[in-house]
Amino acid sequence: MNEAVREHVRQRAGLRCEYCQLAEEYSPVARLQIEHIRPRKHGGDDSLENLALACIDCNLRKGPNLSGIDPNAGSVVELFNPRQQVWSDHFAWDGPQVLGVTAVGRATIAVLGLNSLDRVQLRLALAETPRKPR
């Protein structure tokens, strides 16, 4: 994938993880990464429709997963797709916690560990900064 594609993905996402919404300027470990929504091992490609910007935590936890289990219903559902779905249709904020308002949201939160202790603590710390992240 060339640098122009990478930069397009980064700008389209507003330099924010498209899963947990962490802004790159607050990423404690590394620059946000280009993530394949449908991994190559499952037939995914480098097209713009298959690429998302993800923080290192979301990218590593998502890995090659395409689906997860909705903890409420116990059913298998596809994970959130930032190219085909709107974040606010599936997630909401409750302070530093991300809430899943749909089966897709709940499964994505579980697979990506969006409310792990370290991630919630980071959001709490960022809430205390003069320039609060979204």
C-alpha cells in the first residue's frame, strides 16, 4: 500500500481510531495504524473501502477477527465496520466507558477490549487534561 493511500485513510478518520475514537495525539504507545477491516487471510485487500485507522490496542485485539459474540444474547455477530456503519449507531459514551447499544457494538467492545482497565484509566486521565479528547 502506498503512502498516498495511507495518508487518505488517516485524514478520512480525522487522525482518530475508528473503533475506540482515541485521537493519535493521545496514543500512549504508537502512531495509529492502518487496519484491514476484512483481513487479507479472509480475502481482504488494500482498497480504501477495506481500510480503517486503528490504535495499536484495537488493531492487535481485532487481529483477523470478523465477528464476535454479543454478551447479552450469546449470538455471533459481525464486528463494527467503520466503512459501512456509523459509530454512534452502535456505541455511546458513559463517562470513560464505551457502551454497546447494538449487538454489533457489544460484540466489538468485547473482542477489542474497549473497556479494559488500562483503556478506561487512560480516558479518565485524558479527561483531566486542559484539551479534553472527544
